[in-house]
Amino acid sequence: MDTEKKTASRFPRWLRLVSGGVACGVLTGAAVWFDLTYNEGKLVYPMHSYAFRPTDIPMLAAVLLDVLYALYLAFLLVRGIRAQKEHVAKTGRTRRLSPKLGFLGFCGFLGFAGFWTYGAMGDLTGFIFFAFFGFFGFFFEGKMSNTLMDERYKENAVRAELKALRIGFGIIFALLLFAGQARRLTAELVAPILIAGIALTVALIIFLSEYLLYRYDHDDAAAMEEDG
């Protein structure tokens, strides 16, 4: 039993999840290499019809593994959200989060891949990753983890959210005006600008709502200490 506890503490869950994701990525890359080298890229390049061949097995197995891993992550996410909601309802405190989750915000840089996918394949999906910049807000939410949600906290939360939404609405309105007046630009240029702009605006709203709440709460706490 002690050995199991030491092993669990030595390899935390987030490290196991990252290791699993890296393993899936490596196996998928190896499967793509095998398909391109020994299977004529049959499952890599677009195809009109499909007929099974034994050489398809590595790629099919890698895809199946990726799907199972994604489903496992979704299960953990749903279970974690449910546990956090139960914690908030029982204790009246904010959900418990580590500020380290803010590093997920760096996933937003994947949005720059949209310039390549759009230029090469006409696919705008990559620009959506800009919304992941909003995860930088976890830095501030984590600092307020397990905080008592009293009346002052709730008022600050509403105040921060409304201000973030007003700023986001103003940016989206400006983007719409730009799209309507951009007569010299073609639709091929306006579409990625709108999608990237909206994704960045969503990220800004998510980030600002947490940052402003953190700032308001700490400003009020500092003012109370001065009055005291």
C-alpha cells in the first residue's frame, strides 16, 4: 500500500495524462510514416472509396487509440466538472484549481497554424485555437481557488463579467463594421479576419472576467485593511 502511494505521488495525474497524450502522438506519427512508406499514403491522402488491406491496421489502430484517449479525457473532464459543482454547492467556495492550468493558454499559439491550413487547404478551423488564449485566465482563477463566495465576491464577479462582455461586444461590433466596409478586400480575406478576430475576442472575454475579478477582490481587500 505504501509503495502504491509513493508511486502515485511520484507520478501525478497530470503527468500521466501528458505522457499518454505524447504516447498517442508518437504512435500516430509512426502510423502515418508507415502508411506513407509502405501503404502508399492510402489513409493519409483523401480517397473516394475504401477497401481494407492488412497494411491499414497500424493507422486504424492509431486512430482508434486516439479516439479512446479523447473519450477518456472527456470522461475525466465531465467527472471533474461534476465534482467541482458539488464542492461549490456544499461549501459555498470557488472551485479548486491550480494556477498552473494557466499554461494551457499557450495552446492559443496553435491558432497561427490557421494561416498555413487556410493557405494550403482553405480550412479556417485552425484560427479557432486563438480562443485558447483565454485559458491564461486560469492563472488568476487558481489564485482565488477555494475562496469563500460572500456577497462582496459575487458582486465583484458580476461586475467583472459585465465589463469583460462590454469590451468583447465592442470589439465584435468593430469587426462587423470592418467586414461591412471592407470593399477593397475579398471574401477570402474577410472570412479569416472575422474568425480569428472573434476567437481572440472570446479569449479576451474569458481572460478579462477572471483577471478583473482577481483585481477587484484584491483591491477591496486592500481597502478594507487600510480602513481597519
